[in-house]
Amino acid sequence: MKCELCGAQAAVTKKTTKNFGRGASLVVIEDIPTIHCTNCHESYVTADTAREIDRIRKNRSGRDDRKGDGSLFVTWSANDSCRRPK
Ligand SMILES: [Zn+2]
């Protein structure tokens, strides 16, 4: 696919896990679709993905409080219709 930054047809999407915040406000999101460019060596998320990350961080209630300390684990694919078992 085309890289949004350098325009080369050298970008691929990879799934990465990112941590946001810390302690009780920690949010871990697994399998975020992140774009990696093999030409300019940048990695970034699309505007849509960034918006969804914001939405997840703001909508913490009712999520899987796996560790019981207020931190949050979310698998990206669980946010759309293709929910899948772990
Ligand atoms: Zn690039």
C-alpha cells in the first residue's frame, strides 16, 4: 500500500501492542493496525485508528479489567464486528 508520508508503494500494515498511560489509567491495546513503511522507515497509525484509540481510552467502563487494578486490556479486533476468541 501507499505510504501516507513519503508516497512510496512500500507501506505494510502490522499489528502491534501499545501501552497508554500507567497505573490505574493504563490502557493496553493489542493488535493495533500500525503502518510501517519500508522506504522512509516511519511507523504510524491512520487518523481513523488514532480516533479509535482515543475512543477506547475514553470508554473504559465495562471493559475487561483483567488485572483488577483499573488497568485495561483491549484487543483491537474486539472493537468491531469480527470479535474472536483468544
Ligand atoms: Zn514512507
